[in-house]
Amino acid sequence: MESCVQILSREFNKNETHVQNVVSLIDEGYTIPFIARYRKEMHGTMDDTVLRDLSDRLTYLRNLAERREEVKKAIAAQDKLTPELEKQIEEAKTLAEVEDIYRPYKQKRRTRATIAKEKGLEPLALVLLEQKKDLPPLETLAEAYVDAEKGVASVEEALAGASDIIAEIVSDNAEIRRRLRENIAKGAKVGSEAAKEEDSVYSLYYKFEQPLSKMQGHQILAINRGEKEGLLKVSLEVERDLALGVVTQAVVKPGSRATEFVRAAAADAYDRLILPSMERETRGTMTDAACEGAIHNFAINLKPLLMQPPVKGHVTMGLDPGYRNGCKVAVVSATGKVLDTAVVYPTFGERQKNEAIAALEALVKKHHVEHIAIGNGTASRETEQMTCELIAKTPGVSYMIVSEAGASVYSASKLAAEEFPQYDVNLRSAVSIARRLQDPLAELVKIDPKAIGVGQYQHDMPQKRLSETLEGVVEDCVNAVGVDVNTASPSLLKQVAGLNETLAKNIVAYREENGAFISRKQLLKVPKMGPKAFEQCAGFLRVPESKNVLDHTGVHPESYAAAEKLLSLCGYSLADVAAGRIADLNERVKQFGESKAAQECGVGLPTLRDVVKELTKPGRDPRDELPKPVLRTDVLDIKDIVPGMILTGTVRNVIDFGAFVDIGVHQDGLVHISEIANRFVKHPSEAVKIGDVVKVLVLGVDPVKKRISLSIKQAAEKQN
């Protein structure tokens, strides 16, 4: 039998030794970001996504192995574990298969079959199920089991009880269930119809039918929610004759007096026991698959959102739009410090709007504001219009619409109250919006990833699984960028590999008490910072104030000696790194020979290449290499948009059937999956991701429904 490592090696097409190393590292408590970044030689440079998938699969396989042992013990306790049965359990590839095998041996609630067994009718059922050629008449067989004291008053009752027992035996047959499962997966159809005659968002599914094999994840989740809200009736349509053929073929033997009796019992088993059970199972399985797909899609969207390029080094004004409570204003410095706050009322009338513009103009001039971040919620459209009028009076200022998803969650949180006790909830939200433009990652880590709003049906997902996946994405992003240990909040620090909430708070407390950290090694003085935690977190924490330039790079302290040796081999020093005088380091390493240099330095090639990259750009931020966000100075109205226009926009969300693009109008336009690329794409995420700056052609505009149809494909064709 294959081991977990062998299975993982085969499924992921990875070297068995590399997989074994990954499993060992996970078991030793190392985090995925650390393994991905600093143990490349051990796993053959797998990326963090593959490593997380491998870790998830490892957990499933171990749970499967554990369940196999539990089932074997449970059956053995009944003295029913045969060598054949044990082999069958060991060869089961899924938890569903294990449960199918275990089904006949499970302690059952009281059923028609168990009642019949209590009446002593099991021997009769087994004789009939055997269907011998020389069987006497069924009534003759049944007469021996008529016993009023046991509750069997007649031959008919005896045969009915025997039928119930046979039906349960058939229903518990693992092979029948396996074959039916395959047939349902290939040939079943999902149907839905209106439960109530009323217009709703589910009208598309009021007369809906689709083969199960072709159902999309978003369709499954939509009909599930519609059913839950009482607006849809959902059914799974299975071809009965075909399914019955599978059942009867497995248990019916021709040429016996009991043949038709067993055939009828098998049909009863299918209609009464198997079909309802398989329907529940199939609905559950397809929902699980849809949820897994939606969670995967959420994770795909979240990563580029977190990794959006920061707009660094600029004083920024955050505007949290609103009607009744006005527009909340916060001005933050280039480092994110709150400089000023205000509330203006641009929607109360022309006079109030002009007063608002005047107040904002004063703040812009006072603090030298360069960028304005506008939340995309209620009254965003009016606030954007006001901002454009403001920019006309203050040249050099630009603005960007920022997703405020989760901002209200953050502003009302305990964390926000601790961070800004002097401000009310609304002003905290404005601060968050401003900081999202300056550094999306640092701000968004303060919010529950589920509240960020870049997926579908997130509230219908298994919340534990969703949280685990999204937190993994956040962790990978934070560690890919690196964290300044002297400015980072506890929220950001706790996402660093090896750190938890306690250690994150201890780092901040130590910093506040002792001043800025001046070396990575100083982190070992932080309470509860043990060698293992330091080993994992050190490479991801940056110390710009350190005299050692390596402390401001992604080079791990364990590789400092190797880095210095490499510099020496190439005729450089750490002083040259600090002064930015090693532009041709890469060329010198290649001249010397990468493999020879790695050997001389005592590291593997992947580590050597990482060290070279980090030395060339100390303190580099990988997000700086991405396209900058689109900042605007004027506003478009939906009535200004006409078909045929080519506009520049930013991808805001990617879902199963397309992508939403911000084109500078309050309403994002939809690029349907068919209009994304000049090639077939199974999912829009294959072609676009959140944050991508794209050219789009306007296909159609519906001002009433506030819908804009766009095409990336046709925009590219027109420009070529």
C-alpha cells in the first residue's frame, strides 16, 4: 500500500524526497512561508500555493488513514472483520468509500429492517436473497416464521419484513453505491423552478435544467441560496430505469421462485433508501465542490488585492462618503499618521457643497495633500463629483476610488478603538480609506479577510475552511513583502511567519519601551521570542535602522556568512551594498560560475540566487515592480459612456462568469468571460486578476439598471 508521501509525490508530480522533506518540516512546526522562502533546496523550489495544497492534501490523507483504522476496529469489535474486508478498507481511496464499506456494520437507528430482525425474520430474508433454483414456494418458507408472540401475524407480514431486510442489505451494498455514484455524476440533471411567483434575483433559475457534470460553482451556490430563501424548488433528476438496472444486476438472480420478490425488494431499496440518500450525498458533494471552488476563487482575488502597489510617500486625504451623517474626512501623512479630520456635507444642497469644497481646499493647502482616496459606498458618486470640482481649484491633486469593503467592520472593531480612541467610528473609517491607498496590505490585514468582498457567496461557505484559506493568503502576502519591525502594527506583525498575537504585541511593547530596534538579533530580547520563532520570523522582518545592511533585506541571518563570502568572491563589501554600488553583482556571479559560487558559499543554487536578488535591491518591495494604480482627475457619468468607447480601467473583482472593471464611473462595468480573451479560458482568473489595468471597449450601457457591458478582447482587436 502506498504511503502518504508516495501518494503526494504521484499526485503533485514531485520528487519523493522533496515531498518527504516538506512533510517533515510541516510536522516540525515550520510555517508555509518559511518553508517556501528559506528551505528551497529541501523541496525543489515549490511555491507557497503548491505547498499549501500539499499540506491540505496531507491532512486529508492522514484523516483517511485514521478513519480506516477506526472502521477496522469497530468491525473487529463485532467479530466481523475478515481479511477480504480489511483489504477492501485499506484500498478505499476516499472517505466516502470507507463509509460505504462501514455502512452495514454501523449502529443504526431503529428502522423497518431492524424491527423485522427483532421479529426473527433475518434468516428468511437471507434465504430469499440467495435465490436458489430449487427454492420451495415463498409462502411455504414464510409459514415457518409466523409467530403472533413475535408480532408476525401472517405469511404476508413475514414476507413484508423479509423484504424490508433485503432492501436494507441492498441499500448498504458498497459496490452498488459506488456504481450509482458514478452514474449520477455522469448522467444526472439538476433542475430548479420558482417556489413563489415573484420577481427576484433568482428569476434565471425559475425554469432551469442542467446536466450535473456541467454545473458551474456559481450556479450551484445560487440555487442553494434561492432554495434556502424559499424562492426555488431544487431537484436532482436521475434516470430511474438505468439506476434500477445497476441495482438489480447486482442482486437479482434469474430462475428462482424468489427472483421477482428480490427484484421488488431491490426496487423498494432504490426508491425508499438509496435514492434519497444519494440525492443528499450528491447535493452535499456538489455544494462542497462549489464551495471549494468559490474559496479558491476568493483566495485568487485576495492575493492581488493585498499586493496592490502602494502609493507611498504622499500626504493623502481619505473621504468616507455618506448622506445623513455627512462625508467623513481624514488627512494622513506620508507615513500614515493622522494629521487632521473633519466632516463635510456635500449632499445637503449647493451652499453646503461649496462650503465642503472650501473646507477641503483649506485642508489640501494646509497639509500639501497630493492624493485623495474616496470610499465606494453610499454617496460615493456625489463625493467623487465634489472631489473633481475641488481638484479644478487645486491643480496637482489626483484621486482614486477605493473599495471600502470591511472599513466599517474595522472602524467598529476593538483594534480600531485601541488605535484611535480619540476618533468616532466614522472618522476611523476615513483614516482606513486613506491608508488603503498608501499601503493596501498594511491596512487590509486589520480586517477579517471574509469582509474584504472579493468573492461570491462568502457567507455560504464553510467558515472555518474559508478563514484558514484566506488567512494563508494574507500570511503569504505579508511575508512576500516583508515587514518593517519598527513601524508595523501588531495586526501586521502577527501575520509574519513564526509570530502569533502575543509575540506581535510583545515586539511593539519592547519597541515602545526601548526605542527602535537596531538589529535583527535584538529581537531575541523580546519576551517569549524563542530560537524557533526567531528562526522563522527573522528573514521576513526588516530593520532599516540597523548598521548591518543585511538586516534590511530578505537574506536570512543563517545566510549572512554566505552573503558576505559571495560579496568577497565578487570583489564587493557590505558597504558597497549599502551605497548601492553593486549593480553588476549578477554578472560577476555568472562570470565566477553560479554553481561554483554556491559551493564556495556553502548554500544551494536557489538560496544563492535569492541572496543575489536581495543584495542588488536592499529593502526592495516586490509590489513596486507592479503597474501603478490609475489615479484620476476628472469624473465620468454613466450618461457620458457610449458604446464603442475605449477606456482604461482597473479590475476590481473576478468571479466565475467574468470580471468587474472600474472605468471611472460609480458603477463598475462587467466583462463577461466570453469577452475577456481571444482564446478559450475556463475561468476569468486565467486571463485577469484584481488590480490589473486594462483597456476595455464599451459594448452596451443601461442607465436605468446601471449596467455597463465591456470587452477586453474587442478593445485589443480594435487597437491592433
